[in-house]
Amino acid sequence: MKNLLEKLTQTTGVSGYENEIREVIRKEIEPFADDIQIDVMGNLIARKGIKKSGGKRIMISSHMDEIGLMASHINDKGFVYVATIGGVNPLTCFSARVKFLNGTEGVVYAETQKMDKVPTVDQLFVDVGADSAETCPVKVGDEAVFVRSFLDLGNRVVSKAIDDRIGCLVAIETIKALKDSPNELFFVFSTQEEVGLRGAKTSAFSINPEMGIAVDVTLAADVPHCEPGNPVLGKGPCIKVRDGSLIAHPKVIDAMKKAADRTGIEVQMEVLSHAGTDAGAIQLVRSGVPAGCLSIACRYVHSPSEMVDINDVSESVRLLVDLLSNPVDL
Ligand code: CO
Ligand code: ZN
């Protein structure tokens, strides 16, 4: 599982340009899916099974895209000024390395003379080693991802793009492990989540599910100088109750709790006042869809070094397989 996670996290897939990561995922799931489609927004949609008596149409959404930067202006000295793609914190950009989609790599720095303040996004620039706008290999509108290698710390793993390739990994492993189910399952590897849950919105409209589940990371509260609370690393998958985009449907929460009871999996309840996931978009499609989210506690979310506990990941797979293999009471 770690090898696949390394491949998933190290593959490029910034919002709006998810083609590389989509190909990697498509190859992984193709032998296990009944049908695979790619829609206009670039979502990869894999169907498994058909609806049998007692079953439901269920959409599971994990986003393929990752945060990054976009060239917004190139000055006459060849420095590339940027806009952010998704929730990028300038603090984590400082002296980071980035790679543009045409392969050009560079270092991010800031215009500040004194290093006593966090730079603002418009003070950030990327130095790709060019000395003029004309010779700069990057053009306005080019997107870049952060470069950071995969780190295996035993139970814990660290990489860029753990958000949300970890959700993609859980979905992939679930597709592989699923055997019999009364439910018709639509695994969506969604696009443009980081810029506003966009891919989930259109794919949920076309799938027209009776229930929606997002699989994504959530902010771990077990780091120094953080208000203590849930969730923490290594204490199992999290059942989301709310975040800034969603109040999870009680029956979806119930279905997750029942799966946890049946399997004996330790779970954590997650209450977040901000942020959002694909579940928030799925819930509001058409006349409304009961939706919830299975979260994996993650440290340093939206930095190039996001950390999760590998046991939380395998337990999430086990929980999701059980949940999707049984009839759901809605
Ligand atoms: Co994110
Ligand atoms: Zn995410």
C-alpha cells in the first residue's frame, strides 16, 4: 500500500490539469471496475455492481487534484509572480521547490527584505534561473505543484499531496477488495476540489446518487501548541459530523457507525468549523443528497509535508468495504 501511495502522491495533478494522476488511477482500477468514464470536467468515474433489491446508488468521492501555484506575471528580470491554486499558505511556500507542468523547476522566495513577517501571496515569486521575461520558460497561466519526496517513517508517512491522494488510495483499495454488494457503486476521482468542490458537483448531477460519501483528510489536533481535541493520528478513521461545507446527514453518520460496530473498528467523531470536502457539493446537487464524509486525520494539511498514520488508512478501507457491502437504511 505504501508503494502505491508513493506513486499516487508523487504524480502531478494540480487543479484543472489532473490528466497524469487520472491515468495512474485508471490503470490501477480498470481490472476491478465494471465501467469507467471520464466526464467533461475530467472526473474519473468507475462503476462497480448494479443496484439489487435493498441496495442503493452510492457515490464515493476522493479528489485527485492537489494545491499549487499559477504564474500570474513574469517581470523583466525573469522572476515568475504567482497566484495560488487552492488554500496555499505563503508560510509553507517560502524556499519551497515547485515544478511547472512543462517540467521547469524553480525555488519560491519572497520580496521581503526583513524575514520577520510572513510574506503575502503577491510578494512571492518563483526563480527558475531565467534572466529575462523573454528567456523565461514559464508563461502566464502555467501551473506548478510543490516538489517534495515521499518519506516512510514506519507507521507514519509524509508527502506532498497526501490531501487527497490518501482518499484516492482508500477508494482504490476498496474497489479492489469489494466482492458482493446490493449497492450500485460509483467511485468518483474528482477534479478541482481545492478550488471549490467543482468536479464533485457535476459528477453528482450525472450519477444522481441516493447517498454520497467523500473520503478526504481532516486536520489532526495532536501537534504542539494546538487546542487538544479530536481527531488524532492512529486512533482510526473519522466520521465527519460537520465542517464548513456540510452538516453530515444523520443516516449517513449512522451507516458509518453501524459499519464500525460490525467490524469492531475504532472510530473518531470529527467536528470542524471550517474547511470543506466534496460531500458539501454532493449534498446540494439536484433536490439534495444524503451525504457524509470519512476522514483521515492528517498533520500539516496543505503544506508540502502532510503526515498520516498508515493504520488509519487500512482501517478506513476496511470500514468502507463493510459499509458498501451492506444495505444502507436511508
Ligand atoms: Co485540500
Ligand atoms: Zn482534500
